[in-house]
Amino acid sequence: MVKKLLFLLLATGALLTSCTGNLRNWHKTECVSLDLDSIRARGRLVAITDFNSANYFVYKGEPMGFTFDILKAFTAHLGIGLDIITETHLQEAVKMLNDGEADIIASSITFAPGEVDQYHRTAPVGETRQVLIQRKPRNWKKMNASAIESMLVRNREGLTGRSVYIEEGSEIQLVPGSASGSAAGNITVVKVPYESDILTDLVETGEIDFAICDENMAKVSSASYPDLDVSTPVTEEQSYSWAIRKEHSAQFQKEFDQWLTTFRKTDMYAVLYDKYFRNSRSADIMKSDSYSLNSGRVSQWDDIIKLYSVSISWDWRLLASLICQESRFIPDVQSRRGAYGLMQVMPETGKHFGIDITASPRNNIKAGTEYIKWLHSIFDPKVPDKDELTHFILAAYNAGPGHVLDAMKLAEKNGNDPTKWENNVEVWLQKKSDPKYFNDSVVKNGFFKGKESVAFVNQVLGRYQHYKNIIP
């Protein structure tokens, strides 16, 4: 058991480092806005959350989750975008919040002594209670209900002399005076840095006998584990909230609380709750290779994607996001224009590179990456910054290089920076639908609806960030 716990601790720590590093540094320098007016001016809400089987995960290539969908509904209400930072340790998340790296901690928070002075609590997001996770008897399928019940712990006295594992930072009091690692009331409470998903897995495999978890999360996790019982409550039901920065957040808190209070009365909230916490398909989803928290994969094509991403010096997760945007990982999809396969390559493009794009998914990805390599030969000399360059390559993949080059020329002619995408070249790509601009003498490729290509870039990069948050 000690070896597995150590392995999980190291794995979790490594994952957190890989998930939060670059994004957190970016927000520390860029996300200086605090209250609602400046959040709106920024155009993005920055939220800290944790990734798990209910709140935030990737399934079939797309980000999902109860917390994620509520955040998306709120940002849609504000008319702005959403950025996610993943962090599972509450105190670290609170520090990031108060340092101005984020606007809200979107994780289940129940009142803990001493924490009330560190942040403002939002209106309640929902209600839950803590329950005991335990294994059913070995041959429970052959036993009658009363026999099973007699062998399960249904009160605190049944835990006497046993060890119970809870998530680090939890303030659950099994018995008066219980504390981490101490045998209070003959019950040893052990606090470990693992969330419900991992604690449930440890009980199921027999590494530990008992854990205490949030009931909503326990229901989701246990859907994959019919040998577990999660029906013994150890606390009363209580509301849980999210956290907002204590200083300079009055506008934001008022707006969010009013919106959330109304939203919780809607059918949409009820549908989301049922979707994530009462879904009979939860077990199938969690066992699927498309469920990234378990598989560590985005799609069945990951190995091929990783292979060919090296040839273009891309993070494989960025290429995976592009493929998801193009085809939703369906290998034989064909557009009305004739583009085919995972990367929606045109037949003439495949022929140019001597590749039969219909022969196999591998061929299709090879042709798509050869095309990206060709785009790099055009834009690498023109856009020196690698992060900016990514925007231009993605736009050119969608629009064709000619329209992007036209937009760069229009940007330069009109006093903008032709090597910067946001608020510069992206603006002029969209203006190419206006005769005033597509008839300009610097434009060589005529009319183009650039709005779709700008959205394409944003969607690919947004999904890529979710992949980085969740997939190591």
C-alpha cells in the first residue's frame, strides 16, 4: 500500500506541475484585472478548478464537467471567454486568487475554521454531504440484502479501531477532537493529498479499507465500481460554495451571486446535475478510452498524432485539438467541398505531397502535417514569435495562406502590427468580407469571411489549453 500511495503522490505532483506552470505564469503578468468591469474589459474569466470525474474532464476530445459547464454558462451570460487553471490544493488556489492570478476558485468549498478571512464565499452552488466509501462483502452478489447490510459499517462506532482516509484540507470531524494521523476516539483519521477519484480507487483495489468523500463525487466514482458501497453518511447535508477574492471584487460577487441564485432555479441547472451526478452512463464514460482522466488519451489516434507532431515540432496535444476541430476524430468524414479524413485534407493537397489521403488515418495525418510544414515555410520568416506564429499557422490551415497574407498586408498598411494576431491581423482577416478592404490594392486573394477562421483559431487553442490542463 505504501508503494502505491507514494507512486500516486509522485504522479499527482508531476501532473500538477505540468498542468499549471505556463498558464499560471502567463496570468500572473497579464491578468491584473480584479473586479467585474476589468474582467469584462479583459474579455476572459480566469477560474481555478480541479480535474476529476464530475467537475472537469475531457471526453471524446471535448472538455466537460459540472463545474466547467456552470462556468461556461456564466461566461456566456457575461459575453466573455473562459480560461481554466487546474489546482487541487485549496491553500495554493487561495494564494493564486489573492495574488490576482485568477478571479474565482470553482471548487466545492465548505466552511473551514480560519479560512473565512481568506476569501469571499459565493452564493451556494449546491448541497452535499460526506459519505463513507467501503467495499461490499466479497461474495455480495450471492448474498441477500440483510446479510450484506449486516457486514457494512452504518455508524461511526463501526469504525472503532480502523483507519479512515480523507482528503488533505478536509475539516470533517468523525468524532470530537479527531485529527490527522491521530487515533481520536479509537478511529485513526489519515489525511492524504488525493481527491475522491483516487481515494475511491484505493478502496476498490483494497489498498485501504475506508475513505470519506463528497457524496456527489462518490456517486460518480462508484458508478464504475459496483463492489463499493457509498450510502453511509458521516455528516449532515450542507451547502458548498466557490471562492472570490476578498479585495476589489464587490461588483463581481454581486453579479455572480445574483446570476447563480437565478440559474439554480432553472431547468438547465437541473439537467446539468442529472447529467453528471445521476447519469446511468457514467460508468461507461469512465471506462471508455475516450475518457482522458483514466486513459490519459484524447483519441484512439494519439500514437499516430504523437509520431507526426514531432515532424512539425508541435506539442501533440495541439495537433490533437486541431484534428478534433476538423473531424471530431472521425477517420472517414468528408466535407461538401471534398476535404477528407481526420485532418480534412483536400485530395489535391494529398496528391501534391504524393499521399493517398483516403488509404488510412495515418496517411491522412501525414498529409495534414506535410501541409502544416509547408505553411511553416511561408510564415516562419514573417512571424518571429513562436506563440504568435501558432495563431497564423492555424488560421492559414483553415483559410489558406493567401487570405492570411492579405490580412497581414492590410494590418501593416493601416498601422497595425503584421506579426501580431490578436487585435491586429485577426481584425483585418475579418474585414476581408468588406468590399472596402477586399478590393484594396494590397489584397491579392479577394473576398473572404474571416470570422469563421478567427473562431477556428480560438477554438483550437482553447481546447488545447484544456488538454494541457488535464492530459500530461
